[in-house]
Amino acid sequence: MADFAGEPRFPAVAEVEAYWDGLRRGRVVPCRSDIDPRGIEHALEYAFILERIAPGLARLRIAGMHLNDLMGMETRGMPISSLISPATRSGFSGVLEQVMSTPAVAKLRLSAETGIGKPALEGRMLLCPLESDMGDVSRVIGCLSTNGAIGHGPRRFDLVGTEMRDLLRDAKPDFRFEQNESVTEGKKFAPGLAETQRPFETGNRKRPSYLRLVKSDD
């Protein structure tokens, strides 16, 4: 199966995958709390964070502006499968579940449905698993980048190719992304894909109803 993650037309996909690989540091899967948006500052508008809500189903907790542009609306809170055509949604659901249950990294080749005001549009999606604060693999950091004019939204994509990397058989877990040395435990995160860090509390914990993507020009 061809490796298309490093294609020059989709540098944001390669940037997010390299950053995620660098966070592993010998682990099978890094933690959601490890994510610092400064490590993928050139890919933020294409990046997203998913939360698993059912087998094969995950919602967008955080979404870059490119996803909003593709759908012509705010996508935060929507199932990620909303961007996939009904005809290939079942196959996408299986890939998404495999990413979190195996765990595995998935690289997807996408082609948008065409029509009046909807020109040909090619896309690549990356899905990389993350551990939640509870220790289960129920989060995903991903990237969706496209090549071509968006036209009129919403734009939905057919899944036309998939490449899977089984992380339990991965031969290079110790690869490090040296440009992201600022990611250290206990540091405050910059706006973007960061979520509010709260002190440990005993008893019932209240979770925020939603998270906001903040675009910073700093």
C-alpha cells in the first residue's frame, strides 16, 4: 500500500504526524495532555481533536478553520463522519474504530463529491490516537488538508484509500521531533488545540460542555 502522508501537496498532514510521533518517546500512544499547539503552528487550521462517543463514532471537540470552511458552518461538536459521504461512511467508521482499538495510525485518501458549485477537490486525512486523562485510548489528533477550490459547502468526501500503521508492531517508537523541545510536563499551553488545565480534584468532576478553538496571532 502506497505511503501518501509525505506528499508535498499536503505538508500539514506530515507536520502533524511527525509531531505526534515525537510525543511518543517510547510509548505506544501519547496523552491528550501532551499536546501543545505550538508544535504544529503551521498546521493548526487543518488540525482537530476527536472524542470517541460510541464504537466507530467520534465528535469534534476542537476543529481548525479549514474544516469549518469545507462544511460552510461551525463544526465543533459535530461527528467527524459528517465530512464523509454516506456511501463510504461505514468504511470510515471501521477505520476510526481501528485507530483507537488497535491502536493504529490511519492515513486516508479522500475525494470530494462534485456538482454545481462544487469542483473537484482532493483531500488527505490523518488520524493519530491519544490517551485521555482516564488512561483509555478515546481521543484522536488529526489533520484534514485539501487540494483544490472548496466552492460551495458543505463538501463531503468519499473514502478512496486507507493506510494503517499498527502501533503495537511499530518499529520506530523512539523517533523524536526535536523542534518541539518546549513540550514539557507542567508548562502552560498556548491557545489553539490546548484545553484548560485544572488541578486534581477529588469527588465528582464537572467537565466543560464544549471547548473553543482560539486563533492567536502571537
